[in-house]
Amino acid sequence: MGFWGKKKHFERISVDALQPGMHISVAERWLDHPFLLNEFTLENEDQIRLIIGLGMTNILWCSEASDAAPREVIADRPRGPSWPDLVSQARKERDERRVKADESKKSTALAAKAYTKASKELRNAFSMAYSSPKVALEKAMGIVNEVAGAFSSDQEISIVLLSDRMAKSNLHTHSVNVMLLSLLIAKARNASEQDLKDIGLGALFHDIGMLRVPDAVRMKEESERTSADQSYMQLHTDLGTKMTLNLPDFTAPARGVVAMHHEHYDGSGYPFKLAGEKIPLFARYAAIANRYDNLCNPARLEDAIPPAQALSRMYKIEGSHFDQPALASFIKSMGVYPPGSIVELSNGALGLVTSVNRSNTLRPLVALWQEGVKPEDAPLIDLGVETEVKIVRSLRPSDLEPAVREYLNPRARTAYFYSKAVSG
Ligand SMILES: [Fe+2]
């Protein structure tokens, strides 16, 4: 089998030869067709009637992507009186879909804007952590209160995938990601609003001690670090804890996250080798979020592993490191196809999962790959709305044709943020 997304060859046939199972393209003649995609496999006679009803006489089909061959054309298919209704119904449904897709696009754009603002505030906060600790904390609390407030409301929250091309250092992106993912776990574990604030603050500052580790050590490739470098890196929890002592009103539960986010449930972590419930609960949440982001979004992007694989590794191989109920809640909240997954849909389309809603993790929002369309204009489909299409499998970036891979898996840092109820 070749790569996913390989260029297909189409040839023209009469619409009277169409039958379900044939893979066709409608991109050529109608920019304004009522179908979800330009290219798809025919599933039923209604779709064929619709094509004929739209006035087409011939169409492009691709034999290698089809499960059925053209049927022999004996006579023209009868044109029933109900066909114009079928066409107007399809157009109406398409228009409704467009409105919903626009809403999804808008909420993603709002999430991106809110993320950019929070990320800028955090940069300011971190840069002032020594010079003006009071202002630094106020800025950080501004971010935390807003996000924790949204998580504690009854409104359904979606985790949205954004790409942070501006990120020069991983620290700010990573801090926001760990905050979001820790809050997702805490929300699933029914944390109170005050708990959400403490967890959010602790997670946002969990790696602040890295600012005290010299760049010469921090920026080194992991493989090039000496054991002395490694020990210096591990000091970040202690250095960070001391920094938070200078921040007035930095709460004790939040400080526990900074101090103990590298402890492992089985006692194999650092710096105290604490085990089990001796590790504060919020630090156990942050440990899960931290590991997940480091696997999907590592310092060297070439080392990144796909989201579903990261979850399965944490569950199967590293399970003893984590608080089991919290890990189970995290996996459940992220779903089978976490944001960042590359997926194949039942209509043959390939796409990137960009947003997942906790209440329906099997039906996330997917940005589709379409030949000749720029990534920023990628059509978004909300599987919560397009119920006739579903995800059939997730793919690894290496399974894709280079052009599709570049489109769906660009080399940019992944940032998570949230939006309020994209669907459902
Ligand atoms: Fe850390």
C-alpha cells in the first residue's frame, strides 16, 4: 500500500454509469455543489440521483479508490418528479452546514486570540518574576482566574489545538499547555473553583525554576547533557519553589505543584522520591499533563509522538508513574482521537483533529486536507454535526504523502487553549 493522500487519477464517465461504491470528484464543474467534500465515495442511490438532478451528464471517477466499477449503461436513468426537491433539500442542508462551520471557525479564532493574549501576559509575568513579583503574580492571576472561571462554569469546554509559530522558547507554550491539561483533569475529577485556581496557578508556574537554570544547560540537546547538567535541570523544582516564596499570595497548594510535579506515583521521581498519596493531588494532575505535553510537544519537534500513542505509552508503559484515577480521567477527556491526531474519515477524507468536546470525544472538530487548498483555508468539519461521517482510524504522520504531511502536521509548536461549547 502506498502513502495516504497519494495523488489520484480520474477519468470521465457518464452519470448513468454511476453506482454506490464508486469514488468520484465533483470539484471540477461545481464550486457550488451541495456535498460535504469535493471528492468522496458514493454511498447510496440518493447521492447519484442528486448528481443527476443537478444537471450533470458526466463526471470524474477514480478506479483505484473505488470499491465498485461503473455499471453498464443500458438506458438513461428515469428522472423522477421528486428530484428537484432532493436538490433543494441538499442545498438547504449545505447552507445549514456552512453556518455551523462558520460558528466553529469563529470560536476557534476566538480561542486563538485569547491564547495569544494569555501567552503575551505570561511572558510579561515571567520577565517580571524577580523585578516586580507583585505585578508578575497579578498578571498571572489574571490569566488563571479567567481560565479557571470558564472551567468551573456549567458551560461545556472544548480543548482547541492551535499552532504557535511565534514560540521561540518552549517554556511559555508548555506552561500554558500544562495549565490547560491539568485543569481538564481537575474538571473531570470535580474540583471546586478554588481548587481549579490553585491547580491553574501551580501548573502555569510549574517550570518557572527553569528561568534560573543557565541557558547553556537548558538549551543543550538532551543527548548532549552531562550528568551535572542533568542534576542542574532537576534543580528547577527547588529553584522554582523558592521563587514562588517571593511572590506574595502564591498559595501553598499551587506551590506544591511547582515543588512536586516530577514525583512519580511509584516513588521513582524527583526531588523527594515521594510515593502514592504523599504526593499532593494537584501535583499528581500536573505530572500527567506535563508528561503528555513533553511527549507530544518536545523541545526537539522531530521527537514528537502522535497524541494517541502518547496516551497509550503513559497508560501501558509508564502507568506506575501516575495516579490511576486521574490518568483514566485524562484519557477519557482527551478521547480516542485527541487534538493533534491525524485521522481518516469514513468518506475517505484525511484531516487533523483540532478540537475535542468532553461530552462527545468520538466526534471532534476536524480540519480537512484538500488538494489545492491552503492550510489556513482548510475546511473544518464538526463531526458532532456531520453525523453521517465518522472517524475510521488515526494515522501516523509517516503514513502520509509528504505534501499531506506538511499540510496536516506543520513544524510548529502545538498550543492548547479552550473554547466554550463548539458543539453540543
Ligand atoms: Fe518540570
